[in-house]
Amino acid sequence: MKRPATSRGRAVMRFSTFLSVALLLLCPFAQARGKKEPNPNLVNIHKLFIKGNNEAATVARKRVLIPRDQATRASCFGLVGNEAMADGTLEISQETAPDGTVTASGTLTDRAGNLLWSDSKQGHIFHLINPPISVAESATNSLMYGLEDEICGVPPLIELDKVRKICIASPERFKNMTSESGCLTFVNNWVDADAVFTLAGRVQRGKSVWVLFDPKNNDEIPGWETVSFKGVADLERAVGCR
């Protein structure tokens, strides 16, 4: 169910600096991600309890518990194991249709039981991922991604000319780049980076497309992509420091 590619409305990527192939499709059909303020009804949600005895709920818990240096982006809330300690309870249910389509649904309530947020997302199989994620995981990632936007807000995409610190998603492939630039700094963890240099998950003319990716809001930085990357000078020209 992948949309036609646009400069900002492309499939969302998930990556880890500890993986040699660091591209995972995390959230299908991500919308173009402009700046978005946090939902004012959710400003007091800092500790979340996730309720549910199904695969979707398990995936959601694991997602919140991902270490900060491996997470898709920095999160403004954490997971607690005791509902009495939580600012809000997220109850997740899962339904499977006869055709195998999985829907993950979530309702977020405060301590008094007041409904703060609810949504449902369908999951889909992506064959670009190895190993492939389950349909339930796909649905849950979409659901949680929307909730994270509501609680944390969405920062604006960084502009190319503001990029000076880069994390390489496949460092062993470009291990000599870090000593070749006079105006860029290469960092090991995406949380310290302005942008991530990574595969886009699509091809042009039979070649893989490389992009600069804004890790703080999970989208490609518009204005530059390449299928013929030759060296660090290409990145320097892309961000205007060469």
C-alpha cells in the first residue's frame, strides 16, 4: 500500500546505527510532516501504562521501551508497569479480518477514566523488510506513531543548509568518510545528529536512492537525493558547506 513518492510524503523509515542494513519501514503512508504542536489535552501524559493481552499491545510496549539511541526519535513519555503510577492508560485491542488484515485500536484515558484520545489503524505486509514485520506490528506502529505526534508534537523538518552533524546509517560501508570533511561532523548516534544519511527504500533507474533523513520527525529532508553517491563532497555540496 505504498504511495507514489513525493519530496516529503514518503514511507517512513526506521533505522538503527547498530544494524548494517539500517532501513525498516516503520509507519506506512506517513503524511508530509510539517510542524505540529502537542495536543493540549495530552500535555500531562508523561508516564503511560499500556493495557492489552495481544500482539499489538506487546509491540506497543516494546516500541516505548526502545533505548533512546536506537529509537525512531526521542520520545517525551515513558512506560510504567503499574497503572496506579501512570498519567494515562492506553488500552490496545486487535482484530483480524477474514482476509488477514489486522486492525490495532487504542484508547487513551486519564486517571479519572476520561477519554483523551482514540484511533484505529490497519496493518500491511512490507516485503522490503528482512525479516518482514508482522501485520499486527505494522498496524501498531502506525497507531503509536499517531499517538506520539499527539503527545510530543512534531518539530519542523530541518533545512539542508542547517545540517552539520550527520549519522551514517550504514557506517561500515562509509567508514572512511568521517575523516574527509572539513565542514561536517559525523556522529555515531542519530540522537546527536541533524540528519541521517540512509537508503530511501526505493530505486531509480535500477539503483538505490540515498537521502538525508530528519530523525526528529521521521521524514526525508526535501531538496536532495542521489543514486550516484561518490563521497563526502556530495554531502558537503548538498548542505551548502562546500
